[in-house]
Amino acid sequence: MAEVAALVARRAGRLRELPEHDLRRLALGQMLAFDLRRDGDGLLVVSPDGSARPVASPTADARFVAHLGAFRRLVRTPPAGDADRADLTRAATALGRALFDLLFDEPGRERLRQALAPGDRALLLLRAGDELLALPWELLHDGDAFLVRDGRLDLVRSTPGEVA
């Protein structure tokens, strides 16, 4: 697989080496695919390398649920002022950090760091049941930035199994 990836990189080029308006910039990049499966009261996160680890469901965490409720309430209307904007940013950041931590353990953070080399972007594929896909994954926050908003990650949601 590494040989094929190297061949594609040599022929197509590296994203950061392509001119700014080159259409290949829309298609090239690393893909990180995660499967999220219910596992009793928790979740099983299957990482891009195939390793699986159990994690607590975010919806079982009262703080996560409170931030999610605040976020959903705050996005229904335009912020009335700085206090509303601050509350919205606080809720979005807390949700984004929790979802980021759910997906990325230490080896996952290193894999993400490599996929997000300067000038590159990655495609994040989430496969899960509908209730997990409905979470605001676009808010993924690595401690420094909202990765989707800042153009570092593209996000795709998918349900597992065959399409009807």
C-alpha cells in the first residue's frame, strides 16, 4: 500500500506543492476513516489503522449534554451581543474538544498531525448510526482551532452497511 501511495504522490503531486488554483487541490489529501459502534453503554472507536478502543458515549456525559443544549439553543437566533457570542464560542469549543478527544487518542493525534502537514488537508470519514452522526462533528477542535471551519479537515458522514 505504501508503494502505491508513493507512486500516486509522485504522479499527482503533493497538495502543498500544487498551485493555489489547481483543481487537484480539491481531491488530494489524506483520508482518516473512523467507525463508531455502540458497545453497551459506551462506544467502540475503530481508528483508521483498524485498532479499536472503548470510550464513554459523549451523550452520557452531563457536561457534554449541557453544552450541546446550549449550543443548539444559541444557534437558533443571531447573537444579541458579545455575551451571546462568548457563550456560543464556549459551547462550540467544549463540544469540539470532547468530540476530538473521542476520536483521537495519542497515536491518532500523531496520525492527524502527519495528515495535516502544512498546506495539506485531510478527509475525515465517520461511519456510525444516525444518532451519533447527528452530533456537531463540524466543531472538531484540537485545542488551537476548529479544524473543519479553518479548512484543515473535510468531513463526510456515512452509515455502516449497504444502502437500501
